[in-house]
Amino acid sequence: MPHKFKIVSRAKEQFGVQFVYNREVIVWSESYANKAGAKNCIASLKKNAPKAPVIDLTKEETGKGYRFEIAPSKDGQTFVRFVASNGETMVRSETYKAKASAKKAIASVQKNAPAAETVDEAA
């Protein structure tokens, strides 16, 4: 299966999560102090992303709980973030010129995250 989660090394002995399709990183996480934090992020995405609503902040929509947000960037493009029920951003995407691309990224995570394998590439 080409979709997978990667646990990667970050600066200062921290760890991050990437959700990838082939070699393309669709979304990535903040840095975690330990691998357990990265693994918890993956478990939460697998469990909560498939049924999470999509909130379009460019249309001033609001939401609570686990959710995907389509957010405006400073240069007029959009990006995606997955927000936990406590309001913390768990992962985010690159910026997209077309909002349709942001929606495709969300659909990919929703459909493929639950069955995606996890690969530990951290040193």
C-alpha cells in the first residue's frame, strides 16, 4: 500500500510524523519530544480523521471537536490542518493554489489513514 505514516527524526532529538503517498508528503506533524508522542498522533489520526468534518475557514465556517480545517495562507492560497478536540493542530499540509487540491489532501487522509502502515525512519 503506497500510503503510509513515517516517524522521522527532527532536530534536538525530537520526532515527527509524516503521512505520505509514494514519496509525496501530504501532511506532517509538529515535533514531539519522544516517539510515544508521534505514535499517539498516528493512532489519533487513524481513529478520528475518517469521520472528521471539514471546516472551510475561508468561508468563515466554525467547528469543534476533531476536524479538518481549510485555512487561508498569507499569500492567498490555502492549506489543510487537522485539529484535535482540544484545539491543538496535529498535522498540516503544504499550501495549495487551488482549494480543490486541499480537499483532495483531506480525502486522501480520511480514506487511507486507517489502514496505512507505520514506518519508523527515526534514528
